[in-house]
Amino acid sequence: MFLRKIAATTAFMGLMGSAAFAAGCGPEGQSIRILASDFPAIHAVVGTAQANCGTAAAEFKPNHTTEARQIMNAALTPNPAEYTSVIVANSTLTQLMNDGLVRPLNDLVEKYGEHIKPSQLITIDGQVMAIAFMANSQHLFARKDVLEKVGVSAVPATYEEVLTAAEKIRAAGIMDYPVTMNMKMGWNIGEMFNMVYLGHGGDLFKPGSAEPNVNNEQGIATLNMLKSLMEYANPDILTYASNETQGAWEAGEASLGIMWGSRGNPILDDEGSTKEITSNTVLAAAPTVAGGSIPSATLWWDGITIAANVSDEEAEATFAALVSALNPEMVAAHNDDAVWLLDGFKPGPAAAGVAATAQGGAKPYPMIPYIGIMHGALGAELSDFLKGSESAEQALADVEAAYVTAAKEAGFLK
């Protein structure tokens, strides 16, 4: 299913209200099988759903994995699908919808969604395709004690200021590699490019079309900024995803980081690090770049989908169980694990970076059907430049060529 017109309704900041929580667990004796990413907020939702409705099900089988994005389409393609639900984000919803692998939720929302806010409904062409429950974004983490030691009185607000601070930290002999970020080859490289490119004011596609638009001055400037940041990062930074960046931060190996907001609470808590590090860690908006006025970031939501290729009874039981978890009690127990889009959320220090990034006007991650193809091309083709074996111009030409080939095969380009 190719999606030509997409209009998504969601919210990225804490939404307060007084809707009552009331939802059953749906048909008993069903198999509930959930594929989800592996971080605390997702565990909180799925774990609460299991606690609420696991005994009513014949089985309740969650799979939390960092490979969810890579395996979800193949897992939902058979009939019956391997999973009855996938917890998705902006990009992965379109990835599943392009192949017709998730079902509309309008009837289930009407039956079980009394406590779901309209702003949580991800609506595409009139069909509710997902229920959003949290917001996320990558943004700046900074060690204020380290910055103070080198005479930097304010948390950097621009990428240029990040580089200046990093040089001062290195020159002072405090850290050889003060910068950390999610630059693992593949998806993470593609997302870092997206963030900094949008911060430069770039558009990934030519207006009103699926034609690529990254091989330009803004694209070159974006790659040069990423390369400059890498000069202050661990030499193995092209293997770093969220677990590695969090580990480096908690170990005191970095003092300027671009990391997901959902890692804020695990970094600020009293586990796996030291009081010196946690008490001096500040979560701030994603930096601007090149004189731009908006944070270099993409805003995300995470939410619930239901597989198309499962029985209606399994679909209903899975939906009922998952939405039963979206209640103020779950939020109270896990308040700092996410920027929840649910009643009862009280923004704390762990939410500060996502909130500041959203308030600064950062753009949502594009919900268009061919964004996954562009993201894949960026992730596959930029590493040669970042390793120093190819020019920026050639790398971006390779991105556009790879994208055009794949987009034609998918029917988005002629």
C-alpha cells in the first residue's frame, strides 16, 4: 500500500487532562505477542500491560530488541503474523503501512479508548493507525562541571559552540574524546545526518515530490559538521548506538553528548554511574547550527500498532491489554522514563532536553512513505566519507543514486 497523502495528528509535549481510566482486557484465551524496542519506557508500557491482562491471555510474549526495526516487516508478513503488535515510531509506522502490515484501529479505539486523548491518535487518511504514548528526540547532554573547568559558563547552544568547548576540554587534558553521539553505521548515521541537515534548513526532498534533495551546499555542510564532531569522539564512534553512548557517559568518558531523551532518566539515576557525573549532567535543547534558529533535531513519538495478519480476537485482546497500560498509575511509577503524552505526567529533569527541543521549534521526523528509503540510503552511503575515503559530494551523489533506484522499485518515482 503506497501512501500518497499523509496527515498525522499527535502531540509532543505533556498533555494534561482528567479522562478516567477504564478498559477491560478484551477476549480471553488469546495469544498476545509484542515486538518492541529495548529501553525503559517501552518496558514500562509492555510490562504494565502484561501485569494487567497477562492472566486473561493464553500467552503473553514480549520481545524487546534493538533489532525491532530490522525484523518487523518480515515478522508481520506471514499470515498469521509472528507478532500481534509492534511498538513503533514515526518512521517505522510508514515502514509497516507501505506493506499493508498494520490495521486501522478506529473500532478498537471506540470500544477501549475512553481514556485516550484525540491528540494521541495518529490518523492517516481518516484511519487511526497508531496510539502515541510518549515523545522523544535526540538532544544535548552536557557536564556542567567539566565546562566550568575550561571557562565555558553556559551550556553550548550551537554545534559551533560544542566544537569550541570540545577543543578546550581536550586542550586542558581533561578528556581526549569529550564528544559522544549515536553514529553506528546504518540507521544511526542516517538519523544524525537528518538532524543536522534539517538544522541547516535543508529539505530531504524537492518540494511536492519524492525526488531527492540532499546533494547540495547544505548537505555538504552537514557532512563536514559531522566529521568535525567525530574528531572529538572515540575512534570507534561508528560502532556507537544508544547503549554505547549511555555507557560512555555513565563511565565519565564524555562531557558533550547527542543522545535520545529516553536515555535521560537512566543516565540521571543512581545506577551505573557516580554522583559526580549524575549531579553535573544537564539535559538541554539540541544545538542549532550554521546560524539557524531551530534545534538540529527530529521530534518523534512512540506508539501502539496492531498487526493486520492476525485474528480479530487476537487483535482486540492485544489492543485492550496495551491501552490498559496507558494510565496515570503507570506514569506515576515510571514518570521519569519518558516524556509521556498521558495523564499524570510531571515533567522533571530527565524531560528537560526533549521539552526544550520541542519548544525551540524542532521539526517532526517526516511521516512520508518514502522516508525510509532515503534514511536507508543515507545510512548505507555516508560512511565512506566519514571514514575519509570519499568526498562529501561523491557520498551525497551515491545517496541520491541509491535512493532513486530503490524509490523506482517501490513505485515512488518513475
